[in-house]
Amino acid sequence: MLRTCIAQQFESISKIHNRKPRRRKCGEPKQLNRSRRQLSLKNNKQWELNISSITKKAQQRLFFRRQLKKFNLPKTMMIHFYTAVMESILCSSITVWYAAATAKDKGRLQRVIRSAERVIGCNLPSLQDLFTSRSLKRAKKIAADPSHPGQKLFVPLPSGRRLRSIRTKTSRHTNSFFPSAVGLMNRARSPTD
């Protein structure tokens, strides 16, 4: 997962890094290792391999959850375990991949959540709810930080109640973080919802 994040940020980081003239320290590599730039994406830019990896890790953690249930742990402890161990895996970079994931991939991850619900015996937040809460939290942090390069994309309309929508030409751009985050923030501000 870390490789994916590093690879996605490699170009922007290298542009910033190369802009500032500085002396290279002894033993410092001239450029980052190319293997770090390998993404877990298919040729058609679907996130299937990444989601398969997340699903596999989450299913492995289900085994531990079942073992804890055998020891009659209280429900609150089981929920804390789920939040710390499984939800953290499911939400790993969810703001990046969720909007572009297929319904089949989202369904696979939602089945893991339903399995955890059956083991614990209570309702847990759905994958859509996790995406919405994480995206809103991240978008609010970016909108409040004037030093963030993406802050200028959260422009309020003259009324001040909603944000200006980001114009997109492709569905891929529409499903990316900033346009979807602006839409989520507008829905959260809307009094009709």
C-alpha cells in the first residue's frame, strides 16, 4: 500500500525536490528507486489488484475476530478490534481508489464487512459510509489549510452556502478525489439532505 502512495506522489515530489537547488549529501541516491513507482493497477487503470490485496488482508483478520469470539470477548472490545485492525485496512487510501472502483470490487469489500457484522453481532458502517466520512474529513482539512495546493479548489459560491463545482470532461476526472469531495461537501451543507 505504501508503494502505491509513493508511486502516485513520485512525480509531484520530484518536481518540488528538483526545483530547489541544493547540495547532495554524501551517500544520497541521485533518484528514487524505479521499483517504488510500480503501481498495483491493471493496464486499464482499474484498482482491481489493490482491492484484491485489501480484501485478502481483511479476510485474514476475520480469522482472528472469530478466535476472539470463541473467548467470549465483550461486544465493545470486538468493535474496537474491528475498528483498529480491519477498518484501518479497508480505509487504507479509500479516498483515492473508492470512486474509481467497480461495483463488483466494492461488493467484495462490503461482503467482508457483513461477515464481520455477523461475527460481532451488530451493524457496522458500510463501505460507502466509510468513504464519505474519510473524504469529508480530508476535504475539510485541505479547505482549512491555506498552504495546501488543493485548497484553491474549494471555492465558495457568492452565497457562501455551497462550493463551486469543479468542471470535468471525463468520468475518470469526475470520480477523482477533488470533484467528488466538493460534491460531498455540498451535499453535507445542503439543508434538504
